[in-house]
Amino acid sequence: MDLFGTAGIRGDVTTTVTPSLALEIGRALGADAAADDADVVIGRDGRTTGPGLAAAVESGVLAAGVDVTRVGVVPTPALAYASKGQYGAMLTASHNPPADNGIKLFDGGTEYTQTREDTIESRVAAESTPTSWQTWGTTTHEEIISAYRDAVQTYASRYGERPSELTIAVDCGNGVGALATPPVLDRMGAEVITLNGNIDGHFPGRESKPTAASLTDIRAIVKNGSFDFGIGHDGDADRLVVIDQDGAVVHEDTILAILAAHLVSVSDVSDPVIVTTPNASGRIDEQVQTAGGRVERVQLGSLHEGITDAEIAGGDVVFAGEPWKHSHPALGGWIDAVASAAVLTRLIAEKGLPTLREPIRERPYRKKSVECPDENKTAVMEHLKQTATEEFPDAEITTKHGVRATFPDNAWTLIRPSGTEPYIRVYAEATPEAIDSLVDEVITTVSAAVDSIDDQSAWS
């Protein structure tokens, strides 16, 4: 049974994230909470299937003998904040289409590790039974969004300047980020114009995933209006996209580099560490090293585990991020695009976005996908690991998190399986003169591996 991807469980509510599965997940989560004598807090995003699935999770938790606090419709980082000192379940499919939903589990404000997700899967497969009727839990309701917004504002106040002169456009994509980012930025002193600020699980304003294509409206508004920059969120506000004054999307790794370098530069620890993923740009390493820190890389979707590992090894993690997603350990161990929006706003108020971008070397970066059936991904990746040295003889090869090849001129490519879709992902960064040929070479190599495994499957 493989329920969990790189960001919890996601899928169609008629085939994957069904009420019966949500009930069993609730029971399994309840077993963890019962063992720690803790409660469970449950929240959801604005999807139309959220109330039913949240009720199913609640039923499972209660049947495990654990009390539940329902916090209603909230951003995922707000649910994570509320789960400090207890367990949490968030009903969200993040940026997926409206027919999907999902479940993310938290313990003490941090997402479940893969090991703990494996335990949940084992319990679901075992179909545990309810506890005795005398010991079932009870439910209470609590409003937590105000406390969360206060916490973000207090955290962000450590950095930059009060943005009283900034005008910002925020496209919430009909998601729950509307409950957090515009109010936080407004209270900090910025003038905020909100697009798609009504929460609607049909996502009528645009698709939930914030991309250059889906953010066409806000890009045009920022370009043609008197805005300092723009912000785009996904459905549950754990992704941040930044738009410059020209209406262009700022590369996600440039935003990572800006935030990482600043948090390293102002830290007072002896060994400031930035945790990121193998697909993140070398521009992050350059900026962090200049600021006096170091970079540790961890598997995509495992920032929380990377933070723990780095701290066990003696480092002090001051920031963690993968493309579009950021974690601020001084605030909490969760992914939080609202916090990043607040910190970045204060940095822009102090220096301006062009000045923040100026020292960053932005070489061309590409992301491509090669179709690959889910059942063949493991065999394809094993084949690529075995042949990588032959395919890329001039490169340094690492295979800890996929296949990463780093070339003498610091160009690099990463090949890894998608955790949520039937693709092998290809990432590459190189000079303008070399990027296209590098991408073509890697795509050809991956496609040949996929075809090879397909042929073997057909004959087996």
C-alpha cells in the first residue's frame, strides 16, 4: 500500500481520498495521539469535499478514544501552527484540481516523517477497530486564525522594515490564503489589493496551482499598475510565487536565495545551515556561502526531516526551502508561504526587489517531465543509477536523491521520479549556451530508459 506521496495523501475523492480512507486515517492518527495522551486538531481548505472528509477523519480519531479540536477552514500553515503540542490533520489537496482532496498529518507542528507515514499505512491496512464506547473522544471548536496571523507578524518583524510605502497585489486563487496573507501584510502597513480572495472550492478565478500561465491576470495588473510586486498562492497557502514590477514571475530559486542569504546574514549562530533539495539551483549555494552559511540537501518533500538531521549533526537551521515552499524554523517546523510573504515584504521595503536580486547569478534553469507508468518508476531509476557514469562521463554523480550529475563548469542535472504523477522529472541548470543541449541529452537518456523498461515489462 502506497498512500503517501511527497506531500501527504492526495487524489480523486471517488477513487483515492474517499470517506472510508479518511475514517481509517483518523483511527490510525488517533492511535498515535492516544499513545502520547494528546489531542488532535483538524482543519480543512475550501474544497467542497472538505466537510465530509474532515468529518470522517474526526470520526476515526474519536473512535480511537482521542479528543478533537475542529478549527474550520484555515491555511495549512495555520493548522500546523495549531498542532503545536498535539497532533493535527489537514484536509487539503494543495494545488490539485477541485475533484481532488488530500490529508496531511502533523505532530507538534511538523509534518509526519516517511517512517511515521509507513506506520499509518500499516494500521490502515490492518483495519483497526474502535475503542470501547465509554472511552470515545469528544469534539470542541476553536478559532485559531487570529493567533496564527499574530505569530507570523511577530516573526516577520525581526527582518527588514515596515512596508508602509509598498503597494502589493495578492492573488489567493480562491484559496484559504485569503484568510492570512492579505490581512498580515495590511496590518504590517502595506497597501494590499486582493484578487480571487473569495474562498471557493471550484477555483473559478484560475486553476489552483500558481504558475506563470495561471497568474496571467495578476501579472498584467502588476505590470500595468502602480505595484511594487505581486504574490500568488495555491489552494492552501503553502506555495509562494513572486511577481516583479514588469509582471514577470521571479524564479523560485532566486526567492529561495534571497531569503536564505538574509536569514544566514542576520543569524547569531556559529553554524548557520540552509536545508534545500537536490533540484534547487546552485545560486542558493553561492548566496548562502557568501553570507557565511552552508547548504545541506535532502530528498524533495522531506524538508522537516532534513532540518532534524542537520540539527542532530550539530548545525543550526535558520531556513529551509524547496521550490515554491519554505520553512522558518524560528516560527515552526512547517511549510509556510504566508510567513515567507511577510518576511520578503519587509526585505523589499528595506532594499527593493531589484536590489535584492542584483547579486544573484540567474543562469537558465529548466524543468521537464518524461511520461513513465508508476509501476515502472523504480526500475527506470535503478537503470539510470547503473548507467549514469557511462552516460555522463565528465560529471560527478550522486544517487542519494535520484540521479544528480554535476559538471566541471558547475552545470548540473537531476533526474528523479515524481511522487504524485506518472512522470520522471528532469531538472537542469547551465549557461545559456549549454542549457538546451544538456536538457536534450538528459531527456534522450531518460526516454531510452523508460522505453527499455517498458519493453522488458511487455515481454515479462
